[in-house]
Amino acid sequence: MSNLDSFVKSSRPPPKPIATSQEIRDRGSTFVGNIFPATSPEDARKAVRHLRNVTHGSRPATHEIAAWRCMVLSTGKTGLGGPDDFEVVSAYDDDGEKYAGGRIQKVMQAEGVIDAVVVVSRWYGGEMLGPARFDHIEMCTREVCQTFRLKDDMATSIVTLTTLDDILASLRAELASLTRPPESDSTAATDGAAAAPAPAKKASPSYAALGESLDIAKAKRLITARENSIKSVKQALQKARAQKT
């Protein structure tokens, strides 16, 4: 049963949109787009059903126009053969708005969006819009696709930054161990003083605010800065190792 109760009883979390477009209103009709993650056609269909029956359950849209593009394992392939083992599966559902699903699909392809489903909801206002309706559908689709790509790029950048932070911290710790002056027995034993504690490990940076900002240019600057820092520490490590030999 595709209603609110069936989704509430499900053990899986409900589909959540990654982005929602601004509403477009024209002569009584309203258009709004949503994009959901979808790694399979079934994921895509579940997102469409959830939007139709739960999110819009109290105010049903006249049309829930959808299209999806998913990277899936090709039949008979294991995934061990690399990219050639996978293929992009795409499809669309006009939901009564003839040709509209194909318009969404073309925009998704042009924007390079994969593993997602876009649903453009239309509430009909009583007046025919003609070709203008396709412009509105494409605009909603383009907006959410561009946000999807931005968020995907930002997530990749944050993973890269976190990896570079770990590498930099490891290199700095190694450099500190090589350059720390050795303690003599007499110094360690004077007045029963304990050896100086090792420097406290710095907390890993939080990139939550960066992720919310979607400032890709700033993320790229930070990545370049980390790469330059790693290069500098590696050079210092080479000198320190040479002095130890």
C-alpha cells in the first residue's frame, strides 16, 4: 500500500531531496523541482512514490514528472573489470505531461548528473501554458542539477582535504620526532623532574561550515594550501633525515 502508513512502517529512512528548486508560477500553475540520490531505478521509483504519496499527500500535484540516470553493474559483470563493467541506465515518466520527462532527462545528461532522480511537480492552474511549460520544467531541473553537482564536488573536496590533513599531521609528527632535542640522563634525573610531555595532537579541522557554504573556490584554495604544506614538510623531513645519518 503506497500511502503514509507504509512509509512510516518501513525500517529504511524516507528518501530525502538533496536540493529543491525555487517555485515557478505562471498563470495559476506552479512548478517545483526536487533531486534525490538514486543508485538504482528502484531507488528512483521509491523517491517518486514518496514525494507523490507522502510529501505531497495532502496537496497532490497534477503531474509528478520524473527522470533518472543511474550507474549500475552491467549484466554478467562483476565490477572487477573496471569502468567497462558498468553502464548508465536512464528512464523517465511523463506522468501525463507528454514529452516532459524526456526534457528532464536531457537536462540531467547535459549537466552530467548520475545516480540521481529529478522530479518536477506541476500543480495545474486551469490555463494551458503551451511550450512555456517545458521552459519551466527545464529551469527547475537545471537548478537542482547544478546544486547536486556543487554538493557532490564539495563532498569530494572535503574528503580530499581530510585525507591531506591526515597526511600532513603524520608528516609533522615524524618531523617533530626527528628534530626534538635528546634528553641527557643527568637532565632527566635532576630534581626528579619528569620528562617534558609530547606536544598535544591538534584536533582535526571541521569542514561543516565549508560544506554548507558550497564555496568550491575556497575548497580548492585550501587543497592547494595543504598540498604546499605537505611539500614543505617533506623537504624538511629530507633534511632532518640527512642530518641523522
